[in-house]
Amino acid sequence: MTVTMAAALNTALHDAMRDDDTVVVYGEDVGKLGGVFRVTDGLQAEWGAERCFDTPVAESGIVGTAIGMVLYGLRPVVEMQFDGFSYPALDQVISHVAKYRNRTRGRAGLPMVIRIPYGGGIGAVEHHSESPEAYYAHTAGLTVVSPGMPGDAYSLLRASIEFDDPVVFLEPKRRYWHKEQIELPVRGEPIGRALVRRTGTTATLIAYGPMVVTALEAADAANEHGWDLEVIDVRTLSPLDTDTLAASVTKTGRAIVVHEAPRFAGYGAEIAATLTEQVFGHLAAPVLRVTGFDTPYPPAKIERHYLPTSDRILDAVAHALEY
């Protein structure tokens, strides 16, 4: 069947609530409305207002109450309505959620999922197209995942809800309507495992979330130049599957990391540093990055100039091959 990412996520939530009556879903407008992107559509009608409900516009309160719910035996799945709205909850996430297992000397985790629609490409207004992944991946104690395809959206969300520690689940909003031929339910690679989306020998493209499709498009276009590009979907940003990345780059000798967030201190810098440390002797060129620019996210009318494109990726490949 043809399934969109939004539908895959919706099905994952339905199935998780069916299989585990401790799972509760809540956030701003997730109940009756079904969420801004309709990812929670139908949950309240099927499972009732006690298990899927709306909250005030208070992100810190949403995450704070989730901590209490976990301590009472529930598994909350909370939604930050947009990426830029997640920042008021950072104190709860960094100071409490991420540190709870360490604070209890390993005796107790916080099995909760914080869903965050993130990234640009939808023509939104200010504060609706942020890429906050580096904040969360930098925070020890958090597991951070971001699906790039509908099948992974289902699989990773189910795995995140079942996980016994907190997961920040980053949903690429520009891919909510991207379609894939899959049969639900589907269980793919586990949390913590990257995936080779396309094999190749010329160079390795490394992407996650919204840029996976863009990287695959670039790899297809590269055939016209006689380039055979491998595409790695990171899937889990923290912990990072360095083995899969290192194996690919050892084979191809070249790597280009792609993400929407600004370049400086972005998540791609960590990948580049890790590869340089682990496979330096196999590199035929420096690890390159294709990213957003070091500016606040631009107005919708010009976001196409900000976001990485296939052409920008292919330019980086050409530069790596010329080195």
C-alpha cells in the first residue's frame, strides 16, 4: 500500500495505544483537532479524552507533567506543536528528563517520547521551521531519532514508545506527505542503527530526517555524471551508528554530510569529526558538509535558497572528486 509519513505515524500511535493501555498522548490541539498536521487524528475518538487530550499552550508544563505521569506508571507521548515552540521546555528536558536515570544511579528511567515536528520546506512563518537537533543530540541522557521515510516513521515511533528511557522524536514536517510503498505494521532496523538506503562506490552521502529524500534525489541525478553515490540514512542521531558510517566511507573514500540546520556547530560537524578520527587513512578528500546557512531561518518566500538542494549536494561531490 502507499502510505504517507503522517499516516504511518498516526497508525503507530493507534497501535501503541491499542497494545499498551499505559500509553497516553497529549499536547496542544492533538485531541479533538487531531494535531496541526493531523498526526493524532482519530486518537481521541477511539481511545477517549483521558488517553488523548489537549493542553494549554505551555510546553514546559507539558513536559513537566509527563515526568510525573511516568512516575505513576504511564508512558506519555507528548507533542511540541512546532520545533520553535519546543524551547520553553528545554529546562525540563535538559535539567530533569535527560538526567533522571543518572540521578537515580541507573535505577529508574523515564520512558517518554517528545514528538517535535521540525525543519523547513512548508512555507511557514517565523519560529515554525527550526532545526533544533544539535541541542538535543548534545544533551547526554537523551536518545534522539529522526525518520526519513514513512516505514521508519512507524517502526521508530513504536520502538521509541517501548523504549525505557526518554526519546526526542524529530518528525520532518516537509516529509509528512511523502509516500512509500509499505505494508503496516512494519518493524525495521532498531534504534541506534543507521541504514544504507542506496549502495554506491563513488562517494557517501550522509543524511537524516528531511534530507534523506533530497540525498536520494541527488544520488539519482548523479548517474548522469557517471557517479555512483551511496546514501546513508542516520535515523538515530544519538547514539550515532559510527560503524555503518565508517564502513561506507572506508569503501568510497569520500563523504558529504547533508542537513538543514546552520553549518556552524551543526550536527554534521560531529559526523565529520568522527569520520576523520576513525577512517582518516581511507579518506581521499576532506569530509564536506552541505547545510543551511548561518542565519536565522529566512522568510517563506526565500527559503528555497536556504535549504540544501540536489544541485548543492552534487557541487560538493564534484569538489570532493577534484580534491
